[in-house]
Amino acid sequence: MKIKNARLLFLLVPVLFLSGTVILPSCNNQGNESRSVKGDSLKGKITISGAFALYPLVVKWAEEFQKLHPKLTINVSAGGAGKGMADALSKMVDLGMYSKSVSPEEQAKGAWWIAVAKDAVLPTINAANPVMKDLKKKGLTRQKFYDIFISGKITTWGEAVGNSNALALQAFTRSDACGAADMWAKYLKGKKQEDLQGLGVNGDPGVADAVRKNIEGIGFNNLGFVYEMKTRKIYPGLDVVPIDLNENGIIDSTENFYATMDRVMKAIDEGIYPSPPARELYLVSGGKPVNKLVIAFLQWILNDGQKFVNEAGYVMISPDKIKAEMLKLN
């Protein structure tokens, strides 16, 4: 099964990924002779599970690394950041995909990690929302998002934008332990995932699909589940709620960067989009890796693999950060 656009498949058939695994087959040398390593000693299997946020990029990395090492198989499955950490700590997988800060408790259990890329969580709504014009003009402040997702004070779209529209507001959150919900809650005055109100839905594709099907809906999604890779534009049926960063009641030109994935990525890279919900993404393991296959894969990710980061819809970590992460592998 070859996946060319993992994010699109997620959105179209979300149910397949609630507990599914994608096994990336070993590549033969056809068409890749110049890229394969003659006498390649890397053979065996690497297993990876975890965050939906990092899944599409890791799939891309796995495909490209296997072209270089045809005797190597990499199995990648998505199930949320919580599963990635749990699987890594229990040694069920070689690496876990993780999309939030590693806690002191996880560190005490032996968690080891490296940063590999950056992305962000965006507030998403149904594209047919009846107050869309006001939302695009005014945006919503952090306080209003707080009153939607935490306090529950805002229950209609009229209350959200300050008019008389009585359409009920339906918030969607994540039912699985995940970095997206944790980062979104942290942005809302330092709260945690369990503080978020709304209908719980499993996975990034599940939340995006729920919002697309409900005109009352508002949720939050990782960057790659909001924008289509081919066009770099927002997926049909979805839209983004602009954040009124300076809270002046209007979306200024410096805050209006949501039209394309590339503009959002630039805002993340320049620190304009707030952190959180912008964040680093990690690969974690239960202790420092000793498996030569895993070490080789991680070294490649931090070097040649970085050229696929922007292409896949993520933001590269800085050169200084890459050097620091490489030192962790020595």
C-alpha cells in the first residue's frame, strides 16, 4: 500500500485510521539505483507509532529512507501522542511520534527525545458558517476561545462575534490523548486537555470531518489536516478562525496569513503565530536508542531528511537546534 498523500486519505476515510497501521514495504532498486547504497548493511525493521501531527511527515521520511536502504522496512502507525509515548516507554515500538513537551514524569520513566520539525494547531470551523464575514473581519480573541472551549460561556455564534445570530455553537475536541488538544488548551490560559469542553472525537481526521459536516461546528486541527498538500489551500468544507492576536477587534494585515499553508508556515517560522499552539514535534524512545537502524534513521532525519520538511507542510527546526539534537545521538 503506497501512500502519496497521507493527510488527504485521513480526511477522506478517517475511520480507517482510528487504530490502523501503515506498513511501508521495502523498496526495490528499480528507478533508484543512483540513490541506493551499494553493499548496504542496513536491513531489518523499525517500528513507529503515535501523534497524528507527525504521522504524514514520518511516512514521507520512511518512504525516502527505504529508497536508500531497500533491505529496511519501516512500520508507521498513528494513534495519538499519548499512544506514541506509551508505546515507546514500554518498548512496543522503536520510536514514538510526540507532539507536546515531554513531562518530568515521562522523563523519570526513561523518555528520551529529539526535536525533528515544527507545526501548529489552528482553530477550524465549517466553511458555511453564517457569521463567517464577521469572523474574517474581527477574528476571535484568546478570551473568546477560552469562553468557547473552557468556561462554556459562549454558546451561540452571535455571542462569539457580537451580533444577534442565534445559531448554536458546537465545539469539538479530541477524545484521544494528543498533543493538539494539549497545546490548544495550554494556549487557553495554561489549561490541560481534560479542561476542554466539547464533543470528543478521535484523531485529527475525525475532528476535521466532524467540523466539515456540522455548520455549527468549531474545532482545532494540526496544520497538515487543514491544508491540502497539492494546492496548499484549505480543504473544501473547512475554514480557519483568524486569531485576533493584538486584541484590537479587527484582523490586521499582519494577522491575516491563513489563506495558504505557506503563509501560515512563514508566520510560525517568524514567531508571529503564538507558541503554543505552535510547537516542536518530537521522536521519542524508552531510553537513548542503541539500535543502529534507529540511530541511522534519526541521523538522516536531522540531515538530508530536513529537505522534505517544508515540502510536507511543516516548518524546519533551526540549524543550531539540529546541531544540538545531533549531539544527543553521539
